[in-house]
Amino acid sequence: MKISGFTFLRNGQKLGYPFVASIQSILPIVDEFVIALGPCEDETEKMLRAIGDPKIRIIPTQWNERIRPDYSVKGFVYGQQKTIALYNCTGDWAFYLEADEVIHENDLPKIRGAMEKYLDDGRVEALAFDYLHFYGNPNTIVWSPAWYRSEVRIIRNTIPAWSSEALYFNVIVDHKKSRYPRAAHTGATVYHYGWVRSEAQMNLKSAAVLKYWESDTSRVVDYAQIDPASLKLFAGTHPKAVQAWLPRAEGLFKADPNHPLTSREKKHRRMLKLEELFGVRFNKKHYTLIG
């Protein structure tokens, strides 16, 4: 069994991504790690090469700055870059991590075991993970139907697949349509740190990427403006690969207690209560669960 890791990057250092930690977190179980690297104005490429692992293969790319954000498929340039990296993978499985996603070292045997278990099971096209979204500081997670709580991160590399945007995969059915993959669950977790970067870096990142997603690029991020009921104290341990990157903080991140709930946040509060009562999850899944 051969395993490919892959991602795409552009200005990772400047925009506050823990991309070195992300890559290092799965290097022990992959045979190669492919990076589609767009034009950078910072030290991203230098930092990648400083990892010094022969498994890493960098594919220089260009970004289509002319993609319009007013179509139903938003963020398509992200899907293009993700697909470029995927199409350069040579393994039986292709393990995708976004540049702010990290895997805990304790989960590596479990993940490899899942790939071995399903290698010859053609029903399983992908493998899914649970998610922890850290918010505001490393001690706080956000838990709400507004935030995806499971997603596919490993795709079988022997089927026709691509990505219309960065979050999920599309399996090609015929020349006219595609569908979400059929997936088994690894039992492992992705640690997502995108909302732990400083607010200044988050707003720099938003200014750089919103143009690929929407016409209004003036939105400003204020971490405190969130439903306080969605924030929970994290009681576990962080992956070793990311610990040096994490900012120091004490206790739960403090949201604005006077934050006016939006209609969407009110709906999500009601959904959370129903989840607690009936043991269900209301999150949309970009895969069909097998087994």
C-alpha cells in the first residue's frame, strides 16, 4: 500500500497558517507529500524546503485570479489548486490536509489501519474524520451545526475524483455529473487551527481570499462576535507537531456577552438542544457513510 499526502499553499507564513506542523503531522505514515505551491511573497517556500524531508514534492502553480465569485461554485480556484495536487499523487490513497489542519500522533496507527482495512474494499471510496475547530485560543473549541463536525480527508486514488472547492471531494459519475464519495470513518480527528491565528492575521487572510468566494470583500472578523453558548473548553492534548506554534492563553476564550444573536445563531441553538435531547447530528455531510 502506498499513501500520498497532499495540500495546496500560497503565502502560508504571511497569512498565519501552521502549514509546517500540518505537513509534519502525517509525514510518518505517507510515502510522499505533494504540495501545489502558488506564487508567494513571503518565506513559505523556504520554510517548506527547510523541513528537509525527501518525501516532500513541490509543484509550482499559478492561480486563476479571474475566476468570478458570483457562480454557485464559489472558491473554485481553491478546488483547482487542490485538484492539481491530487492529480500529482501516485499512492493508492491520497490524504489531504488543509494548511491549518493537524493530525494527532496518537491517531496515526488508527488512520493507517483504516487505509489497510479498506484497501481492497471497492465500496469504500474515501475515509472520513471527526473535527475539532479551535476558536480564539488553543483552549477553546466551537461546537455548533454551523461548523462541520466530520469530513472526508482521504480519497481513493484509483477512482475519477476532483474537487470543486477546498472542503470536499467530487467523484465523477459520468461526463455530466458527480457525487459525494462513499466513505468509512477512520475514528480519528482533524484538529483545525484556522481560528487560532491572531485577528490581524485572520483579517489579512480574509482580505486575500474573500475575492474568490464572494463579491463583498469588506467584511472584518471580530472573534468576540460569536454565540458564547457555542464555545466549549478543550480538555484534551494538542498534537506535538503544532504545540510550538500555538499562542499561550489561559481559560476559555471570552466572547462578547452582549453579542446580539443572529437568526442563524438562534436556529443553531435550537438545533443543539434537539441534538442533546435525541442524540442526533444536524450537520451536512459531504459523503455517504458506508458501514
